[in-house]
Amino acid sequence: AHALLLLALGYARSGRFHDAAPHFRHALRLLEKLGVSPSSQVTAHSGLTRIAEQQERHADMLSHSLRALELSRAAGDRTMEIMSLNDAGYSHALGGNYQLAVAYCEQALIGSQAAGERNWEATAWHRLGYIHHQLGHHQLAITCYEHSLSLCRELADRYNEADALDHLGRV
């Protein structure tokens, strides 16, 4: 199960989502059957969340992100919970449910700040920027993107820095 999960992660990180999906699903089935490693199950659901996002299957994205959130909470894994809150919030945003999206992403922001998880904090700010942009709250979106940008620069995360700049420019 773990070998399949690592293979799926490798495919996903190289952009080969079509190859990653069956390995994520197979690993998840095995992990569920064995009833072990909730964190690995969260990782599999998170991977399937990303693939559903790439394929614009927002209902599947939401389903996987909410299951990951449930598992991370049951396991008491705060870092995975923060990641899953961000994913659930973004999934709700892509589905047009902005009120729930804000609620989840604000929980992720508070949790990431409390845990000192700067990468997830940057993600939460970025996703809040997206949500506020969609809602027409332009000044608030700019503020959120600027927070994300600042953290990305602090972390030397050039990929997400560029993404934050791109979204900031769109606002």
C-alpha cells in the first residue's frame, strides 16, 4: 500500500495525473482494508483531491478533501488537518459555496498560525485571496494575496511566489 502511494505521489508530482490516479485509488483501498495508517489515507485522499481539481471534478474534489479532513481529525494529526481544511475550503470555493469556503480557510489560517506552519499559512492566505476575489472583495483579496506573497518570499518558495503575483495581478 505504501509503495503504491509513493509511486502515485511520484507520478502526481511529475504531472502524470492519469498514471497517478489508479495507484492512489489502489493504495487507498488497501489502506482502508487493513485499517492502518490514517495519515497515509489522508495523503491518498489529498492526492485524489488534486487530481479531481485538475480534471475539474469539483464534487469529487470536495468529497476527497472532506474525507481527508475527517481522517486527519480522527488521527489527531494537526498538520494534515490544516492541509485538509485548506483543501476543503478551496473545494467549496470552486463549487461556488463561498461562505463555507471562507469558514474552512479561516480555520486553516488560524490553525497554521498557531502551529507555526508557514507553508500552510501561505496557502490559506492565497485561497482566501481567491475566494474574496470571486466575491468581488477586491481590496480584501489584495491584502490576502500580499500576505501569501510575503510568506512565499520568506520561505524562498519561488513557485508559489509567482502564483501569488499572478493572482495579485488579476485582482
